[in-house]
Amino acid sequence: MPGFEDGTIEDTAGTAGGADRPLVGVILGFPDMVAQELRAWRASFGDRMAEVIPAHITLVTTTETSDWDAAVRHVRGVAAQARPFTVGLKGTGTFRPVSPVVYVNVDEGFEECVSLHRELQQGPLARTLPFPYHPHVTVAHDLPPERLDEAQSELESYSAAFTVDSMGLYQHDADGFWQLREELTFGRAGRR
């Protein structure tokens, strides 16, 4: 996964699903240069998560599954049908006042992310989410209002574009970390 060489991400919000109910996450990683730039911005706002969560777009957030193997087959199948696409990041948005989050907008590739999310969130990963899915890149979370305002203002003119051609399948482990299990290339039936 671009951003962390060992494919490990600490989860500060979730809890392990246990051996019988593994937790699944699926993300789009970023090229190293973009990931490092956004990590530096996030750290500059005082967000401690900048050091443990690389820049990414979540396709499937923390989701329990009763059958890990079925979930893996499902994610592989979606990846095999997907095609590379361009992600364009531009400007900022926020989930305030509902949630103390400032993010960089997914300006190009938004519909492709929504489509992948819909396809992934079926079968063994089906669940009802508390909010509609909105592709984004978090740059500030759980910070004082003035720091969130700063993040939203400072990155208002931010832009970047790159091609995504794969997605990362993660499993939450008993130690509270997300472990990359497979990086799945779009248009292929197997791992990268």
C-alpha cells in the first residue's frame, strides 16, 4: 500500500471482530508523492493520525463478515471487473457539524468510487451504513474547530490527479491494526 511500506495501519476507532467475525476494509491507495504530501498537511494541522493512517479513499469501511474466504472472493471478483480510472482531488469539504472532519474533495473519479463501493458492499460485505457513502480524503479529524477551519482554508486550492489501478483489501487484527492482505489489480482475477 502506498504510504506505509509494511502494509500495516493502526486503527484507533474500531475493535477487532474476533476470529469468527473478521473485519474487512477496502481502500484506494495513492502514489507515494501524493500520499506523503497529504500526510504532511494532515500533520501540520496537529492531527496525530497523520502518522498512522496514510492518505486514501475508503471504498468499504470497517465491515464484519462471517466468511473471510467468501469476502475475499467477492472483492477479487469486483476488482477483476473494474478498470483503471483517474482520481482528481480538488478543494476541500467538511462533514461538520455531523462529524468533525475536513477532507479533500474527490472531484474526478467520484462516480467510479461510488460504483465500486456499491459493488463491494454486496454479498458477504452487505450492510446498511449510517450515512450515504461520500468518497473523500480525510485531512483533519477530531481537532479543535479552529484547526479544522485552518485545514479547510489552507487546502481549498489543493489539487492532484493520478490513475488508480488497484485496491487494497485489509483485515483488522486482534492487536488493533489493519493488515494489507491483498493488493488487487483492476481487470485481473488475482493479486498484484
